[in-house]
Amino acid sequence: NAGVTQTPKFQVLKTGQSMTLQCAQDMNHNSMYWYRQDPGMGLRLIYYSASEGTTDKGEVPNGYNVSRLNKREFSLRLESAAPSQTSVYFCASSDTFMDSTRNQPQHFGDGTRLSIL
Amino acid sequence: DAKTTQPPSMDCAEGRAANLPCNHSTISGNEYVYWYRQIHSQGPQYIIHGLKNNETNEMASLIITEDRKSSTLILPHATLRDTAVYYCIVRGPKSSGDKLTFGTGTRLAVRP
């Protein structure tokens, strides 16, 4: 059972380049999330998708776009990378979003380590 | 979401119980207490969560005080592999973006 799979695991970009971080989950979860983690800090939410076909901004969305391709996949795109976007990016998924009677944990991938020079 | 306060670091001996405290004095009635841990640079790993009652699973126990203003995560027999940063998070059913708000957590070091 793979859970949440992120690709690539490592990437180095030059300022101004673009790239897409991929995330796929095999747990049939409705909700998916993208976080970033900077050194010595907790995770911060970039974007989330409550269900297939919907996306919403999180705490730090500037400079990013997302696509919920289908129920399994949620990608994060950097259109013009900047050194401030050097970080570790984590994707997560969870079972439910709109059902307030159940509060389900988020399950995380192992991250993509992105360096922008 | 309610803010949480955790000690920045703790240690315990291998084989002993590790008790990690968390204060969440502003928690509201429908907010859950979640615990995650992050080992080295891996993705956060879900441990346990609860609302009012104490909870136990194969990894840990969660003790929530009656007034819900604080909680304790207990690792009953800590091993070296439990060395990690532990995050206590308070999360509502439909909190803003349903996000998890990670603070800086408690860095637990398990000593041989």
C-alpha cells in the first residue's frame, strides 16, 4: 500500500524556471493538500482540494498554482521559480472534508526537496 | 483553530514511557486534538487524535484533561526510532481550509 506518492524527490531549478510537483494517493481520499516546510519551521498550507474539481487557497498560495487532475492526483506548479520558494513540499490526503461529524487524519507523502538557485 | 503550546525539547531513556505535554487552553467544544510526528526529514506521520475521551492505539495513548485545556501523548515504551519532532495540533471539523496548523513541536530524544 503506497499511500501518498510524491515525485520527484529532489529537484534543483534556476530562478525563473517552471516545474510541476506531482502527488498521487491510492486511498480513495476526497481531500488533498499541499504544504511547504522551511528549515526549523512547521508546515504551512499552500493550496487544498476538498474534492475532485475544487481547489482553494491556503495560507501561502502566492507563486503557486494547483490542479486536481482526478480523485487520485493533485499537482502543484511553480510558474516562475524564485529563491524564496526553496523548501520541502509535502502533499497530504484525507478521507473527508465536508462531513463535520467525522474528523479524519491527513496522511503525508515523503516530500519533494526543491532548491532554487 | 486554537493555539497549542509544547515544550521545545524533551528526552527519555529507551524502554521508558515518554510523556509529551500540550496546552490548548483556548480549545472550543468541537475541536479535536491531533498528534503527529516527523522523523528527521520524512513526511509527518499521524499518531492519534481525540475529542474528549482518552484514546489508545498501537502507537500511543492520548490523555485529555476533563476541561480539555491540555493533553498528554504517551509513548509507553520509547525506542530509539521514536526520536522525532512531535506536533500537537487542534483542528475543528471545518476549520479554515481544513488545514493542520503545525507549530514548532517538541523535539523528543530517546537515549540508549
